[in-house]
Amino acid sequence: MTSPPAVDEAPADAVGPGGAVVAAVLVVLAATAVVGDLPVGVRAPLTLLAVAATAARLVRHRGRGGLDALLVGVGGSLVALALTGMVLGLSPAGLHPGTWAVALQVVALVCLLVSLVRPPTRAVPAEDVVDAVPGDGRRAALRHAPWVLAAAAVTVVALVVAVRSTTAGEDTPVQMSIASLAGTQAVVVVSAEEATGALELRTDPGDGSAVTYPVLSVPAGGSVSTTVVVPTTGRVVVTVSNPGQVRPLRTLVVNR
Amino acid sequence: MSPGVSTSTDPAPAPALDPSGPSGLQRILRISSSLVGTQAATSVLGLLFWTIASRGFTTRQFGVANAAVSAMGLIGALGTLGLGTLLIAQLPRTHQALRRVTVRTALAVAAVAATLLAVVVPFVAIHLLGIGNLAEIAGSPAHATLFAVGTGLAAVVLVLDQAVLVLGSGRLQLERNVVASATKVAALLALAAVGATDGMAIFAAWAVGTVVSLPLVAHRTRGGRALQSSRRLVDLSALQGLGRRALSHHALNTTLQSPLMLLPVLVTATISSSANAPFGAALQLTGFVFALPYALSIGLFAAAEGDPREVLRRMRVTVPLGLGVSLAADLALLPLAPHVLRIFGAEYAADGADVLRILVLAGLPFVVKDHFVALRRVQGRTSEATLVLVVFTVAELAGALVGASLGGVVGLSVGWVGVLFLEALVLAVPLVRAHRRFRDGEPAPTGRRAGPVPVDGPLWKDDVDAARPTDGSVPAARARLDPPPASRLLWDDDATPPGPGRAAAPTGERAADRDPARVVAAEPAPRRRRVPLTGPALLTMALGLLSMAFAVDRARTTGDDGGATQVLWELGLVLVVAPAALVVAWPRVPAAARTTVAVAAVVALQLSRTVLYPTRFMFHDELLHANLLRIIGDTGRLFGENPLLPITSYYPGLEVVTDGVRDLTGLGAHTSSVLVLLAARLVLGLGIVVVVARITRSARAGAIAVVVYACNPQMLFFNSQFSYQTLALPLAVLTVAVFLTRERGRRRGLVLPVLAMAAVVVTHHVTAALLVAAFVGWFVLELVLRRRREDEAGALAVVAGAGVVVFAAMLANPGNTLASYLGSIVTSSSSDLSSLVEGRQTKALFANTAGVGPAPWEQVLLIGALLVTVAALLPSLWAARAWFRARHTPAALLVLVAVLYPVIPGGHVARATAEVGDRAAGFVFLGVAFVVAWWFARHAPTRRRAGIFGAAATFTFLGGVVLGSGTVAAQLPGPFLVSADARSVDADNLAAADWMATALPADSRVYADRVTGLLAAADGGQFTVRHISTGIDASRLVLSPDFGEEDVRLVREAGIRYVVVDRRDAFGLPNQGVYIESGEFGSDGRTTPVPAAALQKFDDVKGVDRIYDNGSIAVYDVSGLDR
């Protein structure tokens, strides 16, 4: 049984500078990608890598093993985002992609610099050390890799099934609206996700002088605009219906 | 495994071996050829049977019969209860005089069990789950009786075929099968000749053949009658004490057989009986192809005579041979498939050729799988093999289901075979490793040998499964029950190392008084190899998510939120939670595995929210926070007004973090929120492990605490949605964790706890207040209990003080309405309680305001969960007094929190207090998790305890879900419901919101009902007028059928520009209690829905234009009223 290290000794696996340099490079690259408004396929992985590398570098200083490192790494990232964002939001800079990138870059580089300059955490008493034997950990990871990959694949399939089910069920209804109303003219827009077939557009002031407009047909995913005449005072009902049907499909009212 | 064969598929034992006989390889080939011969004879007759059936009956009836026979085979195999394989092992050790009564008893038990199952299973499937496609098999009394009798007979012959190998010979088994198969053919011809057209007539012919073959066995074994000592027909004492062994065999055999038995049933249930005809025919043909590889593996097992090295030595020949034969068959059937299927008929050739080509590919992975099973049988590790194969069986069926939903029968075949190939890849790893060890001269590991075992890289040193020392030797302590060294017994925060002469650690109850952590049970030394549980558990959880995805898909596409949909949903939840509940409590599991599985479970539960609604925010609280996120994104500023819930603007931590992720990554708002919430959930799980393990010094207790915490009623719903508490709670746990693990003696050790505390304060008011209160309480406890240790008390004071300062700063923000917000909650809770006391019940105990309540089974779950929680809490709280005696302040604080548990269920007596109780669950359960986990971990881990804990935790979780999330039907998506939050968000509402975003000026003041108003703000970019933000109750605009001066006044006073009406509100009462908000027009004593006239009154108001209509939603421009 090994004895716990003396209180003032540095841990045997003292943290080297290489990780800090890599993290710093990633941070700068990620910030550049954000400021440069690069596509999400570039920004997202770079940003996440930069966060992971910076967090991994900083938590190594705690020397409390893998579990603590993961907790503090992820939790610390959330804390950093929350507090940095609060400062940005209170400052004239505001919360924008550019200001986020610059602010977090500064925070990350400062923390990395501090980690280079200051010594790691003083040796932790044995009961506080969470043990992680790299050799065994890697072997265990390799052994579990097929299962983890299989689980990840199944999870992806589950998400795909879920997403497909939402797109299948969302049929946008036929919509009718007044795009503009000025004087005696109103622009009526009829839109639909699926092709509607022939539709009759009518205006009816209720005094028997209803007007039927030329039949319109809305293409799939498209819209059709029609200018109709409306009285300057009084009430007129604007409807679209399927040809031959009495009950209107949609109804608008102008009541001036 | 030999698919497509309807006879016994249990691994038949090899004939007796001549020790002076041929070499090992020759023995394997001899055994294999014997089995192949038996297989060939019965397969030819079986093929003839099905060919006649295909010619004489319609494809639909063929499909029915095929599914019925497959179901019979599966249920019959289940009914054998492993007795067949047990008899093979047990009969040679049984006295000759008792063998026949033992066999008769086993046959009787199998018959009864199988018959009962054959009655119950179809009844449940058809009448309770509503799987109508199976009605033709057992939907009528006559068919159900026939099916039950046939299945009972099937179980009898399965057991008998194995018993005769001991009582008679292998040849008798062959003869019986040939007689049965021949009789079936004759019976089928006779039935076809008399004009029978029913699919179950084919099944009846099968049963007749079975019955006729039984007298043959009785006649051929009559010589043994003279030897028997008991004339009793059945004697249950003959099987006494053999139950566990039988079940072990049964489990493995059933697992191996079930996919092939279930596939035709799946095809029938999910596609159609007609589709099962070509599928069943193709599956029958694959029996020929897989016969040799299967026989090779069985021969290998039999010839090995219990020596794993023999298996590993011969694998070098049998694996390539099996793969070669399978590959040859695959290549041959590529062009020949339609021609071979023509035996069954032209339509089978047309519809089944592609299916056959795909199914026959399964021969390749079967070679690997069968060799894996053979190796594990020889090693005596059947339990491990069963566990692994159970997971893969579920995966195979899931793959088949996915394939079926995507591509019908062909898709099902592809899905199943695809999973088989993945399975082969995974199972090949232990085969290769074992072979390498054998090749390198290491002894083959068996399940029977005791001794030190390799370590999986634990995370915690004080777990019994300690890390391997750096010199590479295996610590002897692992083989003994050594207690931890004295220097690690006491949790000494002063980090004072134990000096010489220090008194030895006391033992017994007094030790528990001084340090309750001392009595956390160490695990017994491993007596056999540890079962790798992490991988199967993770895969099972993923399969649970897949099951939930199927449930969600079914609910959306069919509109059915009951029956099979609910089963799939509940099954998914069980598959996520149960593995974690078992693994954390199972003996001899490495700490890393426990922690991984426990944290993975809670993360998977968070992911289930994304599975449920993967593309957008849906719930009430999510939408109001999404609105704040939109405002921050649009303005780049904090503290802008959020009219949906003004207080959220002053605690924007969640939105700030999400905005950061969105701006930095470029991902959408919802996707960014998913990432944030997953990270938060990971922090919550890890934080609980760290806190509990730190206090109890047991990683096992830490992992158990995570599972217990998952039973919190709000785990699945409230604490998973995009709402500020969802982030604040994990950050609060993080604060406690980093405080406990800080670097003591240096000020910089407090930096992280202080920052974490600040993050909590800017995120959620109540969580922050409770966290600050907790630190203050901890500080007080430290002063009272720990004899004023200044360092610890000082650190607590610093963190608490920082929290107070930041909290005060947030409170001082102009416009912060926290006081009035909390005041209104207190007022409404008090009002509801007063009503309750006065006898005016405000909330039905088991129903919402629309009268929808949980089903009886859900009520049982709910009440049962409460009882189980109380049953666990009472003894654990009683034992937890030891923490006070030990003066352990953080533990004492958690115990006090746990005492508050009654608030959670007790709050459900009234609606307002129900909300308070629900929101308290997330905090209170931290204490509950600690006490229950610590109490459970005090007991030595055994499989029995792990099973009880697993079952209890899973049951409690399911009941908690009902308490916190409502009925299962309400949790699932489905058709529109009136004022039902997520069930009211549909294409019509979304279309209206999207239109508002493009057609109306941003931040126009709109008035709408509860859900439409949320969408108008979050998606439509409008300012939804609410009483909580404006102080104006404008609900009569939408709910009163009369239009008058009061309406005009409200429009002008609130500055409303648009009124949005959902005409469907007239279809029913509001499921969430209100159409718009608390205290709305007409809410007192409401028993009927809002009148339709109220929703149409603006049609006739001068100065009001209806400017939008999508059938359900209408938008009125009321700006004319303002003039």
C-alpha cells in the first residue's frame, strides 16, 4: 500500500506546459472562427474543443482525479459562461457573438497563463485523491468502446426516429391573411404547405353585392396574393372556399 | 443457433465419447454430422409441411399459421423453464428407480407452465394491448384453446426430446421427430382435403403430429418401467432444490431462441399476416443454411469436455469452417433465392427473394455468436453470457422494429441482420482475447477459479476494488476483507495525519456513533470474475431511448396515446432506469462502472426530453424562458422586460449561458439549450456522486444516491425542461461539491465555490435563497456541533456571505419583482389551503381541472412509489441520527433536508401547494438521496439486495413520474387538447406564431390564451399582455361572450393591438386549469367550456378587422378601438 505524499510535495505527475499551449491555440482559433462568422460546421467543433482543452488543462491543477476533473471542467465552464455573460450584458459591449468570443478568449487565456505561472495545487491528502490509473483506464475504455459505440449509434437512431415523427405530423394549415389595407384596396394572401387545388375568393359586404374573384390555386409551399376591393366604411367578409362549397375554408373581416 | 427449425433448438448433448476414440477434431465432426443428419431429416419434412401449407392455403393463412407456430415455439420454450437441459445434467446422477417419475414430473410442470403462458400472453396482447393482427391466432375461444393446448404439447416434447437422450438414445429423438413431422404432413393433407381454410387448421395439424409421436416414446422406453420405484404419476419432490439451476439454463436457452421465434410474430403484428408468409418461408429455408455452423459449435462444446483450452484450440478450424460454409451459402443463394422459394409458390418467390438473400447473411454473425456461447458454457460463465445476450436480443428486436417501420419486411430483415453483425463485432472481442491468451500460454479464465482479478481503472481509492499498485503486483488485500487503513478511516477536515499512539479505531455501534462513514460496508473479496456490466447497461439505456422514440412516433402518427404506445413509453423508462438501479447495487462492480452507469442514466433521462420533443421548445415554462432568450438575442442586453414572467428577466443565468453557446457555436436556440441542459444534468449527476461519496467515503453510496435522486418526481419533467431551476440546481450541487473538495488552508480554495455560488444567484432566485440558507445553516451547525472549528466555519461564512452580497445586488436591480412574485405564490398557496380546510376542495386528488386523471394502474404506481419512499426513508432517517452524534455537519444538514420529504406528496392536496411541493422536490430529494443511499450502502452488497433495490427504485421512479409529470397519456404527444401546454402546441398554433413574426411589427402588444400567447411571444416576437406583467386582467376579451365598453377600456388601457383567438378553446375545459391565467374571467366554479360566441364576438365589432385565419386561429386587429 503506497503512503500518501508529504503535504508540501508536488504531485509526481506535475502538469506540463504543452497542454496550455494547445488549449491557447484552440481558443484563439475558435474565437477567430466566431468573429469571422464561419459556418457552424467549423465554429461549433472548434468552440467545443477549445472549451474542453481549456477546462482539461485547468482542472489538472486540482489533482483530484478523473471524476472531479469532469465535474469541475463541465461545471466550471457553465459558471464561466454565466458570469462572463452577466458582465458582458451589464457592460456597453452587450451580448453578441463577437463580444462573447473576445471576452471568453481573454478569460481563457488569462486562466491558462495563470496555470502556467502558478504551481499546481498543493499535494492533496490521500483520502481526497480520486484514483485514475491511466493504463487500466485506457484498457477499460478500449474494452467498453464497442458497447459505447453501439449505444451511441442506437441513441442517434432514436433521435432520428423522433425527428422524423415530428416532421411527419406537422402539416401547416391553409392560411389567409390581409397583407395590406389601404383605401378601397386590400391585398389578401393565401398560403399553403400542400397544393390546394382551385379556390374561390369572394368578398361579401352583406348587401347582395358579393364579388367573386378569379379562381386561384396555391402551389405546394407557396402563396398567392390577390388585391380585392373593400368599402371605405362598413363591413365586408372575405372568404376562400372550395368551388361549389357553401361553407368557407377561411374567413377574413374588414369592418370600418 | 439454427433458425427456421421448429423442433428442439436447445443445445443437444453429444453422444457418449470413446476415450480411446478419434482425435478432438474428428469427434467434433462426428457429433456435428449426427446433429446435421437429425436436422436435415426434420427440416426436409418441415419444409414439405410448409410447402403443402403454402400451396393449399392463402398467403394470409400461411402467415397466420407461421406466426402461430413461432409463437408456440417461443412460449413453449419459455414454458419448459429450463427443465430439458436440466434433465440432461441431472438424470445421470439420479437413481434409476426415480428417473421416470422425475421425467414425468418435469413434463407435467412444463405442460402446465406453457399452457398457462399460452392463455395469458395472447389475451394480454390482443385484449389489453390491442394488437389486432394477432386476433386470428387466439382471438376466439376455440382458437385460444387450440393455441394453449398446442403450446403445452410443444413444451412437453421439447423437454422429452432431451430427456430421452438419457433414458433412451439420440436415435429415439430422431425417430420421434420424424414420426411427428410425417404425421403433421399427413394431417395437413387431410385437413386441406376436407376443405379447411383457417390458418389455425395448419396449426392444428402441427399439434396432431406432436400428440401422435408421444406414444412412440412411451413404447420405446417401456423397458424402464420395471426399474421404477414410484408408481406416482407426478412427484414434485423429485425436482426440489433444482430451481435455480433450471432457471440458469432456461435463461440462456430462451435468450438464444427468442429472436427467431419472435421475428415472425413481429412481422405479423407490425406489418401483416400476408407479409409474414414470404418472410416465414425464407426463415424456414435459412434453417438448412445455418445447420452446419450451428452443429459445429455444438460439437465443439460437447467435444471440449469442460476444457476451455480445447474450445480455443479447435476454434481455429471451426470458425473459419463455419464462416466459409455460411459465405458459400450466401453466394449461392444470391442468384438462387427466387428459385428456391418457388417451392412455396410463385408469389413467395417474388416477394421473398430479397428477404431470403438478406436473412441468410445472418449465418456469418451466428458463427461468432455460437462460438461465444460454446466458450462461455464450457467456462461455466452462462450467467454472464445470458446477461450479454439479453441485451443483444433486445437490440436485435429493436433493430427489426426500426427496420420494419422504415422499410417493411425487407427493412426488418436488414435491421435484424445489421444488429447481428454489430453483435458479432462485439462478441468477437472476448473470443479473440481468449484465443490470444491461450496462444500466449496464459491459463484460460473460468468462472470457477477464485483469486485476484484485473482492475478496470477505478475512480476512488477507498473503494475495495483499489487500483493496481505501480509496481504491477496484485495487492493481496484484494483477496481479503481488509478494512481501510486507519489513516483513511476518519474524515478529518483538518488534514491532520494520525500520529503514533493514537487510539485504535473503535468498532461496533460506538464506531458508527463516532463516524457513520466507517460502517459503509466493504464488498466481499471477489470469488469469481466480475461480470462486465457497464457496456450492456449503456446499450440497454440507449435501447430505452429508442423504445421511447417508437412510442412518440406511434403517438404522433396514429394519434393513439394508449395501449401499445404507453407500453413502449414505460418500457423505455424502465430500460433507462433499471440497469442503473441494478448495477449500482450489484456486488463486485468496479466503482468506475457504478458511477458511469448511474450518471449515464440521469443523462439519458435528460435526453428523453429531446426524444419527446426534438425540434423546439414546447412546455409552458420553456416557452417563457425561450422568450427571454429571444429578447436577449435580439437586444444583446440583460434585464429587458419579459411580459410572460417578469421575474425571469432578473435571473437570466440560463439564458445567458444558452445565448453564449448559440453565439459561439452558431447552433440554433433549441439545439444550444439541449447542449446546456445535458451539461447541467451531467454536473448534477457527478456532483451528487462527489458530495455523497466525499461524506460517506463510498463511491457505491455516491452512485446509489444518483439513482435514488432520479426517483424524484420532478426528474423527468420539471427539472429537465428549459427553465432556470434546471440549471440552478446542478450549479448548487456543484457549489457544495467544490466547497467540500476545496484546497483547505488557502484562500484560493474558496474561489471556485464563491464563483459557483454567484452563478447560482444570477440563475434562479429560490435556488439561490435555499443555497445561501443551506450554507448559513451549515455554518450554524458547524458552530454548534463541531466545537467551533474556525477554519471551516470561516470558509462557510465567506461563501454564504458572497451569496448574500450577490443576492442583494440582484434584488436591488430596479424593477426586480421577486418580493411580489414570491408573495403571490404564498398568497395563492394560503388561499388554496384555506379552501381545503373549509371543505372547499380546490383540486381533485387524482385528476386535473379537465377531469383527466391517472388510470388505475398509474394510481397504483403513484401510491406505491410514495409507500416505497417512506419505507426506505423511515429506517434510514432513524439510523441517520448517527451523523448528529458524529457531529458531521454536511451530513447532518442533508439529513435535515430529507426530513422535509412530506412536503412533496402533501402539497398535492391543493393546486397551488402542488406546484410548491413539486418545485421543492428537486431540493428535498438531495437529502433523501443521501440518507437512503448511505443507509443502503451500510449493508453488504448481495445479488438479492441489488435485485430488491433495482426493482424498488424502478417502481418508485415510475410512480414518481406519474406524480410529477401526470398521466402517461398526457406526457406523450398527440392530438390537440385545450389548454394543455405541449399538447396544445400544434401546426395551427405554430403557423399563426410564424405568421405574426413576419407580418406584424415586432413587440406589438397582443392578447391571447395561454399557449397561443406563449407562442406569440417566443416564436412570434410579440409582447403578450399578461396580468402578471401589466397588472391588467384582460381575459374577458377572449372569454366573455359580450362585447362592451369594458372591453374597449381594457384594449386601450393595456395598449393591445391584436387579439388572437383559438376557436378550439370552445371544445373543452382547460386541462391546465385556466384558458389564460390564474384568476381569469369565469374561472370561479367553471363547469362548461368557454362559449363559442366569446371567441367570435370581434367579428361584428366596428373598427376591428380579422386579418388572419388558419381555420383554428384568428387574429384581430383591434387598433381601431383605440381611436
